[in-house]
Amino acid sequence: MFGWNSCYEKEQEIAAREKARRLGVDVEVIDANNDPIVQSQQLLQCIQSSTQRPDGIIVEPVGGTALPIVARAAADAGIGWVVLNREIDYAAEIRRTRNVPVFCITSNHDEIGRIQGRQLTAMLPKGGSVLYIEGPSTSSAARLRTAGMYETKAANIQIRTLRGNWTLGSGQHAVEAWLRLSTSMRTQIELIACQNDAMALGARKAFQELPNAIDSNRWLSLPYTGVDGLPKGGQNWVREGLLAATVVVPTNTGIAIELLIKALEREPPREHTLTAASSFPSLDTLAAREVLSA
């Protein structure tokens, strides 16, 4: 398994190891360090190995593509291929010509964005401006989440977009760069929304480190929202008051391992499986809070 480093990916690793242990299979987790070139090289080395070739590969692409060339190389070598959190358009063609399982399991990123848009609407019933930190421009997940958010947010909510890279540090740097603009301190913002929880904490850190305590406290008093909602991450940060809300995104590595094993035993999976997300707290709870605070 190959992935990029974040709290969510760590949870993916934990889920993978637990599922593998329960099913009695071996799993090796390799971190590409968020580098698409390194990831491709790691995968090809694995595929070309004469001594440690796996029965299947589960990969979360970190670059702009879903690694179609590497996927075909794996299939040619008789290795099952599963893509996480990225839709693929080559599965049908490979499945027709090679007798190996090829499929993808992804979070429903459109729906994640729609949930976040509904959260914004619930928390800003009178409208307002949101500072919105997206994932990288090469990420289809980031694009889909943004599109979903715009689909459901109220028309009286304005979005000011910054760009991050899924990490706490990137959220902090995005806000710090924005704060250096002469117009930022005069901009009226009612809420900080991020496409994952780590970037939301990074945004808080940037505001926390402002030299002017009055400005810092003003920014820190705003609601912050994120995505991932891990039990010991985003959900806990909501309970602690660091976040106002998050979107709970189930890990999909355990499902991937289970489906891959069944596929290798000649039980073909669907080409594309979606996992469902949910709001934490519920949208009704968020709306009720705003009514009470109005």
C-alpha cells in the first residue's frame, strides 16, 4: 500500500493492518512522502521484484493521475490493483484483457462537499463570507469537494479561496500568506472552512501566532470546520471546541483489503465502490445552535 502522509492516512494504515490481521494476510505499508515520482518508482520496483512480488497493490495516488501505466504493468504481472480515493477510467479495459482484479474504492467527494456546504448554510443563516482552504489543484478530491460545496451553500454565502496541501503546515502557510496581503485584516470573515481537519488546525495556528492579541482572539473566536472526522482527530477537536464541525469520512483500506482478497478468490468486485460520509455534529444540531445563539 502506498500513500501520502496525513492524519487520515495514518488512520488508513491502522485500519489496513487491523483488517489484514483479522483476515490472516500480510500487508506492507510504504509511504511515498507525498511525491508522485517516488510513488511511481516504488510501485514499479514492487511490480518488477523477482522475490517480493505481492498478490495485490492498494494505492492512493498522490499526483494528478490515477497511474494508468503502472496499473497496466501490475496487471501484466498478474498483480491485483486497487485505487483509493480516485475514480479510474481504465478498469473496464484492463478487466477485459487481463484476468486480474482492478477496481477503485473512493469516498464520495461530491457528497462530502455538499455536506460541508450544508454545514456552512446551517452555521451562517444570515449569510456572510467564508475563508475556504482547498486541497491541491491536482487533486480530483479537492475539485469535487469544492464543486459539491458550491452546489449546496446558500446564495448569500461568499467564498474566498486559499490553497493548501492537506497538511497542518500547508493550512498555516496558506493563511500566513493571505495575512501578508494588505486587504486581509480589513476583510470581514465569518467562518473558516477547510477541506480537511489538519488544514483547519493549521489555519488556527496561523491566527494564534499573530503578534496582536486582539486580532488573534478575533480570528480564533470564529467557527472552523474541516473534513475527515477521525474519532481521535476531528471529532475530538469538535468536542474540545477547536472545530465547530467536521465531515466524517470512513477509512476505506479495510474494505479494499477485504474486496481484494475476495477478488483474488474469484469473486469479482464492482469497478467502483463509494463510501458514505456524514456531518459531525448533525446538521440539525448545527442549525439549532445558531438559533440559540442568534
